[in-house]
Amino acid sequence: MSEVKFKDFGKIVFFTGAGMSAESGIPTYRGKGGMWEKYNYEDYACQSAFDRDPEHVWEFHEARRQAVADCEPNRGHQIIAELVQGNENVSVVTQNIDGLHQRAGAKQVFELHGSLWRVRVDALGLIEENFDVPMKTYQHSSGAYWRPDIVWFGDHLRSDVIQAALDKIKGCDLLVSIGTSGVVFPAAQFPIEAKLKGATLVEINPEETAMSEIYDVCLRGSASDMLASML
Ligand code: OAD
């Protein structure tokens, strides 16, 4: 296939993972130096850990919020935000919880795995944005603990978010997957849905991934350089 350029497509979905934010200084999850090499998710990223010791789980998430707050969106986030701005045919479906797409100015961001910047109390049906670093309190006035509105291991993805994301994915003619290893389901299945509907699929990743073979074009390089090459 000849070079893929954004201008040749009408409906575009950017499908992003942790590698999208790597150039901002945020560690990915897998591979050398990855988050899950350093931390055991069973201690920090599942409901049972939170039920056992919410303060301990909050320490981990507080540190992540602090680390992300200290980072800036990178050139890749900015390129995407400029394409999304004012164009409802361009959207972002992300597995990232860092909010950097939005900080770069992108609207229409579907967060499959939730956000570091939202908290909720399930028992009270409460959910709120919270950008305090550090958090002023981890407890609601009722005494119940806020929990991060993040999809932890063993949690289900929100069905309304899945539906909205899949509507965009099934309707796009170009899907650009950026910085994801393609091993976490159901998210990893989403690009296949676009392919089944006839979309062109581009993978941006310095390395081959578990899903590389489904892509029409694989661009081996960093998110920002490869996105810039598609302008
Ligand atoms: P991974 O850590 O599994 O994969 C990150 C990918 O980014 C790898 O394939 C890297 O090769 C690639 N990468 C690294 N630097 C890059 C760069 N500068 N430009 C482009 N790509 C780069 O992260 P995800 O696939 O996002 O879930 O992980 C999926 C989910 O697993 C996450 O959303 C998280 C995690 O457990 C939850 O927390 C629910």
C-alpha cells in the first residue's frame, strides 16, 4: 500500500495505548521498565486489594496522578488534538487513563479503561472529576472511600463507553493504532471490528506486536514521528 495520509480519509479513529504517552515520560505497562514489572497488580489494581486496604491502593494511584501531572502532552497528542478539533468525524478511543489527549485539547475521547482524574463511590452511585494533586481526602463525607474510576483487573468495561467507541470504530475508514501491545481484551479486539467493516488499518509502534498481522501498514517508529509522517 502506498503512503497513508490523513487527508485521504474522512472518518478517522485513533486507537491509543500506553506507548502514546511514552514520549511524555509516562512508563508503559509491559516490557522493560514497564509498570507491571515493578508493581504487582494484585496489590494495587484490583477491587479486592482496594477492599483490603484502600489507603495502600490510593498511595499507588496518588503517585501516578502526581507523575502524570508533572508530564506534558507530547507532539503526537498535539497532532491528534489538532485533527480532532472541530471535526466530529475524527475521534480518539484510548486505553490510557492519563488524560493527556484531553490536556492537548482533544474532544471526543472515549476512555475504555477509565480515568485517573475521576473518582467514584459505587455504593452511593457517585462519580466526580477530581484534579487535586495530592487529593484532599480519600473519603466521602459519609465515610465511604472514593475509588479511582479506573478499570482494574477483573472489572468490566463500561458498556455505554464500549458502545460509543464501537460506533466510531465500525464507522471509520481509517483506524490508526498507536503504542499498544494488543494483548488486553476486549480493547485488543476493537481494531478488528474496523477491519471487518473495510477500514484501512495502520499500526504505529517501534516494535512488532501480537496484533501486527491484521494491519495494512505498520509504521515502526515513535508515535510523534510516525503521526507527523502521515500529515
Ligand atoms: P503496553 O505497555 O502493553 O504496550 C505499550 C506499547 O507501546 C508497546 O507495544 C511498545 O512497543 C509501545 N511503545 C513504546 N514506546 C512507544 C513510542 N514512543 N511510540 C509508540 N509506541 C511505543 O500498554 P497497553 O497496550 O496500552 O489496562 O496496555 C493495555 C492495558 O494494559 C492498559 O490500558 C492497562 C494495562 O494493564 C488497565 O490498566 C486496565
